[in-house]
Amino acid sequence: MSSIPDRAWNLAKALTAFAADGCRTVPKTTYRIRLQTCASCPRREDNWCLECGCFLPVKAKGRTWQCPLGKWPTT
């Protein structure tokens, strides 16, 4: 998993983008597709993304947030 400073930086960037977008979330169908995509990813461990260090049930909801490997469909 990424280092703690890397995860903190990723979180800060993600929250800034989320706030700038008005804290909007994706539709439920997009959320489910994102989590299904993550379910088969080898860079997932439990509910964590080993690539960016994010907690997937939260990350999959944010409209501005994307898979660091480019696996999520664009919204």
C-alpha cells in the first residue's frame, strides 16, 4: 500500500476536488459498477485500494474521484 504521506496527499487532493464539485456523488448504478470493478482487481485488499490507499466504499461515491488504474467507466 502507498505510504502514509502519499495517502494523506491523495486524500487532500481528493477532498479538494470533491468540494470544488459541490460534494456531488455518482448515481447508485455507477457506484455499484465501480465497486464491482474493484472486486476483481488484484490491487484491492478487503475494502482498500492498494494503488492509492483509499477506502473503496467511500471513494466509489465521489463524482470527481477516479480509479488510479483507469478501470472505472468515465462519468
